[in-house]
Amino acid sequence: MPTYTFFDTETQEQYEEFMSMAELDEYKKSNPHVNQVYVPIALVGDHVMGVGPKTDGGFQENMQRIAAAHPGSPLDDKFGGSTRTHQELKTRDAIDKHKKRVERSGFSASKSKTL
């Protein structure tokens, strides 16, 4: 059963009561001069720190398998690092570097100015 916080408007006091939800409804009806005070609750866990839950090895392996089947995807960037060879990584870096150069200047080696 939860603890509820109340404010008595006649005595200007704030106090806590321990009761069930059904008892809360009855208490509010029988005491119209009492208002319920909503207080923030403390949350405990990884979601508060922004780290997120830890994943186990089986999940990591499954994500790497899916990433290997979809090269160039964001999933591949996150989970596919251990499945690629050194040559594949260097090739991908060169392609990305060329893409950035084309985006900045608008020129490509095989074409004239791109729009």
C-alpha cells in the first residue's frame, strides 16, 4: 500500500497517511478540507544515468550477424566492427572521405559539377 501526502487547509499542516487506493477515495470524500499533495518519486536504475541496460554476449552476436548482412547501415556502423577485415575498413573510410569531398565541393572524379 502506498503512502499519500496531504495538506490540511484549516490547520495549514502537511502530513502523510498510509492507505490503499480504495481507502484514499473514501478519505477524500469524508475530508473535503484536505487536499492531496503530489510529490515526485525517486527512480532508481540505469535509465536515470542514461547508460541503458547492459546487453549479453548472445544479443551482441546476433546484432553483429544482422549488421554483416546489411553493410553500410547504421546497425553495421555500431555492431559490425569486429566482422570486417582491415582492408574493408580502409576501403569504407576512403569511400566516406570521397563522399564528404563531393558534398563540400560539388565535384566528382567521374562527373562535372553535381547539383
